[in-house]
Amino acid sequence: MARPDGRESGQLRPVTLTRRWSIHPEGSVLVEFGDTRVLCTASVTEGVPRWRKGSGLGWVTAEYAMLPRATNTRGDRESVKGKVGGRTQEISRLIGRSLRACIDLKALGENSIVLDCDVLQADGGTRTAAITGAYVALHDAVTWLAERKSLAGKPAAVMHRSIQAVSVGVIDGEPRLDLMYLEDVAAEVDMNVVCTGDGDFVEVQGTGEANVFRRDQLDALLDLGVLGCAELAAAQQKALAS
Amino acid sequence: MARPDGRESGQLRPVTLTRRWSIHPEGSVLVEFGDTRVLCTASVTEGVPRWRKGSGLGWVTAEYAMLPRATNTRGDRESVKGKVGGRTQEISRLIGRSLRACIDLKALGENSIVLDCDVLQADGGTRTAAITGAYVALHDAVTWLAERKSLAGKPAAVMHRSIQAVSVGVIDGEPRLDLMYLEDVAAEVDMNVVCTGDGDFVEVQGTGEANVFRRDQLDALLDLGVLGCAELAAAQQKALAS
Amino acid sequence: MARPDGRESGQLRPVTLTRRWSIHPEGSVLVEFGDTRVLCTASVTEGVPRWRKGSGLGWVTAEYAMLPRATNTRGDRESVKGKVGGRTQEISRLIGRSLRACIDLKALGENSIVLDCDVLQADGGTRTAAITGAYVALHDAVTWLAERKSLAGKPAAVMHRSIQAVSVGVIDGEPRLDLMYLEDVAAEVDMNVVCTGDGDFVEVQGTGEANVFRRDQLDALLDLGVLGCAELAAAQQKALAS
Amino acid sequence: MARPDGRESGQLRPVTLTRRWSIHPEGSVLVEFGDTRVLCTASVTEGVPRWRKGSGLGWVTAEYAMLPRATNTRGDRESVKGKVGGRTQEISRLIGRSLRACIDLKALGENSIVLDCDVLQADGGTRTAAITGAYVALHDAVTWLAERKSLAGKPAAVMHRSIQAVSVGVIDGEPRLDLMYLEDVAAEVDMNVVCTGDGDFVEVQGTGEANVFRRDQLDALLDLGVLGCAELAAAQQKALAS
Amino acid sequence: MARPDGRESGQLRPVTLTRRWSIHPEGSVLVEFGDTRVLCTASVTEGVPRWRKGSGLGWVTAEYAMLPRATNTRGDRESVKGKVGGRTQEISRLIGRSLRACIDLKALGENSIVLDCDVLQADGGTRTAAITGAYVALHDAVTWLAERKSLAGKPAAVMHRSIQAVSVGVIDGEPRLDLMYLEDVAAEVDMNVVCTGDGDFVEVQGTGEANVFRRDQLDALLDLGVLGCAELAAAQQKALAS
Amino acid sequence: MARPDGRESGQLRPVTLTRRWSIHPEGSVLVEFGDTRVLCTASVTEGVPRWRKGSGLGWVTAEYAMLPRATNTRGDRESVKGKVGGRTQEISRLIGRSLRACIDLKALGENSIVLDCDVLQADGGTRTAAITGAYVALHDAVTWLAERKSLAGKPAAVMHRSIQAVSVGVIDGEPRLDLMYLEDVAAEVDMNVVCTGDGDFVEVQGTGEANVFRRDQLDALLDLGVLGCAELAAAQQKALAS
């Protein structure tokens, strides 16, 4: 099976990071990995939840969701179903954990930032696009706080690393980078790799539901993921410089 | 109080209707009334809900929602709260009723169409923008069904009218068309007018929470609403012709 | 189609307003519009919700509900379904908005009043009967507060207007006042008109789901609604005088 | 502590059973035990729940609820809270079990009857009033089915016993019949006794939260309960004869 | 029908009370009545719920639940269903009321104890085993508080009685003690008796869903229940002495 | 920091797998990893969910939960909170995915097996103990089906691999196997490794919330995980042979 869009196995889809896509949030980025399109917003509120008051520490959390027709067939709204599904919660938790790895909550001071990642259109890799875009939105929100002199520490100390994520997988025995939906459902192994700009790992999640995987396959996927993340880090830097 | 964006009292904000904004839905329109931005999608499924089977009638329904940071301060997600709020349900019902007024369910045949109106950015008039955009998305979805020869009647019979909506209100005693958020909160009377392309009414909802209103004010608002809807009908036609 | 109970098109059903129907509430009125029977109670609590404390303003809110067998076929309880339906929420919000239009929350002072409108028997017009009865219950609750010297302003300043509501509709092309259930389901256009005792409008909601309506029909319905409300205002005054 | 209304310790409050209180249900009774006022309706539907189809057996179930201001202080609606409370469920189950003891589900045939007991005003003994009233509503519903020739057995076989219930309790060491609210909260022991018209027991529930109770107290309370139920059975018979 | 395990009609199943079954709780008892196996834990927290602060009184409450496969066929989890069922709530309330009858909340001081009774395996009598085991777990938790000098009164004053419970029922006309599941479903009358170690009653609940019962049967069941509770009280004492 | 229980860094805690711990389920195993104690049951039902009927494929799913006092401080019940938390759902999904990797759903035929993993006592590694125990319970359930000749394929074909899981983590820079709770909260990196008896991977989840991790650390943890799983596979085999 060739890649549906003709890419090389180690090639990312076109990536765009559009800052200030919406007017209200302190940080707001429309991230696109090919046809996958996620709106990432960072909302700042002064103060922290009650249980954290007086700790001197800030709070960063994330919520992920999909519009009902982001996918090929319409999904029922979780608000209408009255509960947040397991997949949604799992991804929200992953995004929150990943982004907390790049921020010094003490330097942030008693401020709260909520990262909302809403998938407007899905074509595989929504969670990795969300993490990659949320980093830029978070950066803008921290800059906004810095301009208001509301940070406890120096801006550079608050965000001491960048964070990126990409999916990798094995299709027909071949390791591939940044899977589209058609590849995702065909993958024997599927892995999400979250890295720092320095090439260290923040989170690694590999799953072989249909098939199991060997150590050498795992190694090849990790290599590919690290390469992809490095490219994404460059794209983030470029977006933040503009 | 002058209008924040310098408009005449009877002037609409710039209106754009971007068709095929997303790739998956059978109809998909990004509608903008100034800074208000709503993604309207129409999702077709063959067949109708169980209780309607064998009736020969189709089914059209609508769901409205806001992204958490569509507004100036972040709102909690209804999925996380575990229930759909009163305002959301009220607007979803209004959109569904309004759009059902333009469609002949017998000519549609036993097909179901769900209209999802997700507010990506809010600056007043989100429900009227949603109705105006949803009409175009619905039109595209019916065309899609026509191309597949899946309609029970002729395409023209299915959608026998167009539907538009606009808000009107009285600010400082002056009737104004298409209120922005700043005007909406300052309005003494607030009215939503849903019309057909022929200038008839589908729905009229006028509220004077802070103040009551006289018959002559009501008349002036209805006049303004009808004018605004006629302009929106032209914009819809132009979008559908492109 | 003649009116099922032989009324003239501009005639109300027999209206009764029975004050002090129950012993516990500060205000309690059983309102009947023909066979429609709604128990309206006004419950006073000192103080206001947390977010309103220290504002000097009072708070009035409303909740509407139907007993499961108020209607011809039994409806499932919303408590058992675990959520309040869209229709219920919409009507609760309408009643609350309507009654807040007659009360000066500053003169009320930091007191809260909840208006519960429970439909014991339904035959069309339950929301308009509820608004008409709730006004009387609210009046009694304010008098109760006045007797305890718990108002911030003078009693007359607290309730500076009366509020009434009635349904109107077009059946077979004829505008009719105060629709029974059989008329309600047959109506081409259905409108609820909420007025003040001075004949001004508080809320106007007109819907033409099956059919659209022209401006002259709208005008005729508004005329009829204003007349009906004037009669209801007289009935309220008589009940409050007894 | 003398009884607040001057009754003898073995005396019931005035009991009224008003049949056909509402127009829609197949059976409908307003039952009053003094100031306690419960609307009991019996709703018939042909057929039984899916899991019971083809069994030849009918189904009888009950739901109990309180209007928010049935009591001295307003209680939040269970529909708004999104769940049915433990007390409500417990009483609903008790009413259902009690009434199923008087009906032959085989003779009823595959019909379903829902008994709704809504407390309009509460002054102690709401569950016992509900059971006593629901029996009469159920009787009327069965008669309604008999008139339509919809029963599997003979009417007399369907309802082979009558059912009544009353509360008893010990206050200041004295056993008393049919407790008012003021007595209920002061009782050392509180018991609900459900009997058949023949004086047998259907259900006995005795609780001594604040205090424990001795066998001789239990015996005295049972004696009192049986006497009270016999009087209630006579009241039911009289109501059904009218 | 002979007893499935060959017991005499007045004989309990083998009873074991294993203290300190788990390492974390302040009190923890695995209670077994034959094959019925319930884990009872008592969890202490300093302080009381907000509405009780400053009262000087402690708080004891209970929650009962079943593992999904404690029974012969798997039951859906109440967490997944999103609500606690009527039976579960009823039993939780019974356990809480019963145990509060043995504890002096003033002597307990402002401490809270939650009794969790989780049925690991069910064979009838789960609620009575739970009450019997919870008493021992509560005793251990009070001792734990005494060792920390955290009680307001003397330890002996805090728990001034013991509490036991047992089920009794009539099968084929014969009164039997401590019903197994097979007997429970076959019983014409089913009663749960909660006693103190002094032989007084705390709660008596008798139900005759399929059949009604006479006073002499009730008397025989109460006699049997009191005897069974006395045996259980001895087993509790032995366990606490070990 | 030395290991709290004095183990070597590459040493598992004592592992026990007690089959047939409860009498009702088709498979039932109490698994203990040191003080972590999980009851794993496998419940068989004939047939599959509606959407899978006629596919010839079976269905295996899992649900994980914790008793409220399995941990050091009591957690509120998810049934009482009315929703299943994110962590619970995430682990339930992980267990289900892991166990589906060892079963041939075609050979299983149209049978459903639910794996319930209830944590009776927690001391770290509850999800890995659950997976390890659930494999044995699932094996017993498949044998039960084989004895009833209810499998579509040969028993050996149904379960073609064994599945084990263990946690690994880095504490003070040292990679350790099978973390206790005290180690879990102190870990810089935390990873769960799910393997087959052949040493292949089914799932790998590594998280470095407080810290990031390098490739060489990841490699060392994977090595350790594979070794631990091999030991667990031997324990499973021994348990199944007994």
C-alpha cells in the first residue's frame, strides 16, 4: 500500500500554524497537519483552583473535543450524550500532561491556563496536531501574561522547552511518519511520540491491537518519531518568530 | 451611543458565506456576520429515526453549540457539565423549526439531515447567522441527494423557499439592524426575525427583559428585520450561484 | 373548524385564580384557563445567590414542569430521565424573563423568590396560564415580605406593573384567542403574547412551523393578544382585591 | 406533648378521596389525610415492557414525587438535580410493591398500569396517603379496562383485595396513629403499616433512628396500624360506591 | 422444600468476621454468612461536612454496592449507568440508619466515618451481613480514634450498644432464619430484623410481595430474628476480643 | 532512595494468582502483586451486542474499578458521582485492548466475555496486575466454553498467546521493576509494558510528567519490562497448570 498522498515514509504532511486565528483568546492557533485541522486556544484566568490557592504554583490543563462532523460520519455530541467519552478524556489528559512538561508552574505563578483543542476537521493525527499547536497557543498566552507583568518568574523560565508530537505506525511492515486516517485504520502498530525540542521524550504510547510488535520495530518507530518532532519544532519556532 | 463599528442603523455587518469549508460533510458553510463566525454543516443519513419509518417523510433537525472560547470569557463545555443548557437547547430548537419551514419532508423522502451550527467566534447574532448559513448548507446537502437520485420528489420541490434570520433591537430609543455583542447587551428590546425569501415570517421572537416595548417600536423592528433578511437572501443566492 | 367549546374567536376560556391554594408557600395560586390547571407558588428566601451578594439587588427565577399525566398520554418524568427537556427549559426561561419585567430588583432588596409553575392538567396555553398565575403569586410573596418589613423599597415600587400572557393563533385562516389543545395542534401560526397591564409588550413569540405568516396576520394576532391580556389583567386585579 | 390538632392517639385525621380529580387519566384520585394532599393517577397502556411480552402477565409500577413547595421549605427539583433521590426511590418502590399485592397480574392480562403519586401538599404520612389513594385510582383504571373488555380475567379476579396504609409512631412513650409532620419529627419510633382489607399485612416498616424499641411497643403500634387501616378500607369502599 | 444446605429452620449459616482484611482503612472486616461475602470498611476523616461544622456532633454514613459479578448473572455497573439504583440507595440508607443507632455522635465529636459495604459475593442476606460486619469495622475505627485521643467522649460512651441484623422468611409456610438466595426468591414473606445486643429492635422491615402475612406469622418471624441476632452479637464480641 | 521493601531493582514483588476465588463467574482470579490485590472475573454470555450479530465474531471487553477504600485515602464512588472518571476509562480501555490481543475473536464465535477488574487493595501497579490476572480468568472462561462445545474454533486457536503486564520506572536515576505506590509517586519516568509470552510488545506507555526521558533510559526500562513479563508468564502458566 503506497501512501495515499504519495509522501515518502519519513515525510510529514504540510504543516501550518496560524497564530491569532480568533480574536478573544489570549493565545489562539489553527494548526493543520494536511487535512487535519485543530483550533487550539489558550485561556488565561488570574488565580488558581481553590485547592491550589496559596501554593505559589500555576495550573495548566487541557480539553480536547471533536466537532460532530469533523469526521467522515457524524458523531453524536458528548454534551447531548451527557458524558465525555473514554477516548476524549484519554486525549485531554495526554495533552495536559504533555504541555505541563514544558512549563515551570512556579515561574508561572498563581495563574491558570486552559488549553482547548477543538478538532474542526479530522484526517488522522488529531491529538499530535493538537499538542503541537497547543504549545504555540500556550507560548502566546504566557507572553500575554508577561506583557501584563503577571508572571512570578522570567518569561524564559516559564517555558523552558518546546513540545511537539507526531504519530508513527507500521503499515505493511513499513514504518511511516504522520499517519493519515486511511493509514491509521490500516496500521498494524500505532504509536504517538511526544518530544521536547531537545529530542528527549515526554510521552511514548505504542499500541498493537491487531498485531503485536517486536523491539526492532519499536526502535524504528521511535527514530522516525524523533525526526518528525524535530521538524515540527522548527515549524513552531518559525511561527513564533513571525 | 453610536454603533461601535460606525454602521448606519439599518446596515448589516459584512456577510460572507464560504461553501465547502470542510471536506467531510454533504453541506458545509462558514458563515460570518462581521466577527461572528459559525460553521454550519449538513450531515445526510439514509433512512429516518425508528418512529418515523414507513411514513415516507424525511427528517431535519439542528444542533447549536459554542466552542468554549468563542466568547470573551471562557465558558465551561456542556459535555463536561454533563448537560445541555437551556439557551443552547432553545437555539437548537429555533434553528430546527426555522429550517423545517423551507423543506418539503415528503419530497425529501425518508432521508435524515442534521444541521450542526458550531460557533467558532461570537460577536452577537450567532443564532441568526447560524440560520442563514444552515440554509445554504442544507441546500448543498439536498443537491448532493439529488445527484444520487435519492430524493422522493424533484429537487426544486424539496426546498421551496429560502430562509434567513437577523437580529434587531432598540438602543437608546433607536431601532438598529444586526446587533453586535456590545449592542446586544445594551439593547432595551431585542428581537430575532426569521423570514422567507418572499418576505413572509417564519418566526418572530421579541424580548424586553429590562424594558417593555410599544406597538410602534415592534412595528419599526419588524420593518428593519424584513429589510435585513432580504439582503441576506441575496447573499445566499449569490453564494449558491458561485 | 368551529371552536370545540363554542367560543367566539376573540373570547377567553373561563379564568379562575384561586389564591392561597396551598398552605406552605408565601404566595400560592391555582390558575385555570378552562381545563388547563397550573399551580403557581412563590417561595421566598432571604438573601441571594453567592454571585449576587452585596449587590443590593434581589433575584427572581422560575421553574415550569408538568405532572406526568397532566396530558392525554403519560409523559416520562424528567427526574427519571435525568435531564430537563428543551421545551421545559424554554418555558421556564420565558416565565422568569416575563416576571422579572414587573419587579424592581433594587426595591426588592437582597431577597430571592422562586416561582414554581406545575401543570396539574393541560389543555393548551399552559405557559400563558402559568405567567398569569405566577404574577398573582409573586404579588402575594412581595406583600408577605412587606409585612415583615423585609423589602428595600416601598411595596408599590417593587411591583410597578402587572404581567399577563395569552396564546393566539390562526386556524383555518381565522385568528383566535386562547387556544385549547385541539386548536393548538391545528394552528397554522401560533403566538404567545406577554403584556403589561398598560398594554405594552414584554415578550412576543410567533412561530409558523407548518406555515409561514404574513405581516397582516401578525398584526391581527397582536391585536387579539393585547385584548386578551387586558381581560386577564382585570381578572388578576379582582383576585388580588378579594 | 398533646397532638397538635387535638386528636385522640388512636384517631385518624379527616380523610377524603376525590375520584376523577383530573380529566385525562384512566383513574385519578386526590387523597387528603388532613393537610397532606396527594394526587394519585393510574395510567393504562396496552401491552407490557419488551422483556415481559408473551408472558400473559400485566405490569403495575409506581412513581412518587413531591412538588418543590409541597413542604415548608422549598426542595430542589430532582429533574434539575438530574437524579432521583434515595427517599423518592424507596417510596416509589414501596408503593409499587404494596399495590402489586392486590392485583392478579395474570387476570390483568398484558396491560401496563403506572401509578403516579404526586404530593401537592405535605404534612406527614405522604407515602401512606399515596398508597391508600393509589388503590382507588388503580380500581378505577381496572374498571376502565373491564368496560373495554381488555382484561384477561374477570374484573373481580383482577383486584382480589383492597390495600391501605397508615403511619404509626411513639411520641413521649405514647403510641399514636397517623402522624402529622410535627409528630413525625418528634417520634422516637416511626412505623408504616400496609394492610389488606382483611386485616393481613402487606408490608411493615419500623424504624427507631434516635431510639430503639421494645417488642411490646412494636406490638402496640401494629395494633394501632391495623385499626387505622380498617377505617381507611371503609373510606375507600365508600368512595368507590359513590 | 428442605433447606438447600440442610440447616435447621432456626439455624444460621457459618459466620466469619475477619478483621483487618485490608491494610488502608481504619476499620476493615470481611464478613461471611455462608457464601455471602461482604467487605466492610470504616474510613475516618477529621471534621464533618460543612453544614454540620461547629455543632460538636460527628457524622456516620454508609454506602452499599455490589461488584458486577457478585451474583449469578453479571449486573451492569452503576458507575457506567451513571446513577445509583433504588435498591442500592435503599440498602445504603438502611445500613447508615442502623449503625447510627449504636453511636453517640456527641461523644464521637466532630469526626466523620464512612462505612463502605461492598458485596464481593452474594448468596442472600447481603444487607444483613453488611450491617453485622460494619458494626465491627466501626468499632475498630472508633478504637483507632480513641488511640489518637480524637474522641470528644469516652470510647465506651461512643459505642453504647452493638448492632446486628439477620433475614428471616416464610417458605412453604415455615419460618426460617438467615435465608440463602434460593430461599429468598422462594419466600412468601421476607423480613429483615436489625437488633441491638440487648435484644431491642432498631429496624424491622417485612414484605409480602407475592403473599400477605398474618400477625402470628409476623410474631414467629420476629422471634426467630431476635434469636439469630443474639448469636451474631456473640460472634461480634468474639471477633472483637481476638 | 532504597526500595521500601528491600527488593533488587529488577525484582518483582511476590505474585500470587488464586483461581476460582469466587463461585459465580466462569473465570475468577484474585491476583496479588505484593499488597496490590485485584479481583479479576470473566463473565460469559452467549451472543454478541446487536451491532455485531451475524458477523461470526465474538466480543471481549473490560471494566476496571477501585473500591472506595482500596487506597490510603477514601475516594468517592464513581456511581455516586454519576460518571466514570478519565483514569478509570483509560485503564479499562487499556485492559480490553491488551486482552483482545491474545484472543482470536473468530475462533471464539459469537460469545461475549466481560472482564471485570476490581481493585480491592492498591499499592501501585493495579493496571498491570489486572491485565496479568485477567488473562488467567479469560483462559478459564474460554475453557468453560470449550467444555460446553460453544466455541467456533479449537480452544488452542482461541487463545493463541499469553498476555502479561508490569510497570517500570526511573527513581533517582535508577530503572526499577514493578513499582510500589511510594515509588510510583516518586518516579521521574513511569512506564507500563504489556507483553506476550513470546516477548513481543502489545502496548508500551511511557510518561515523564515531572521530567523528560532520554532514549537510553527508555531502552533500559523496556529491557526491564520484558524480563518482568517473562516471569509473570511463568507464574500464569503455573497457575493454569494447578
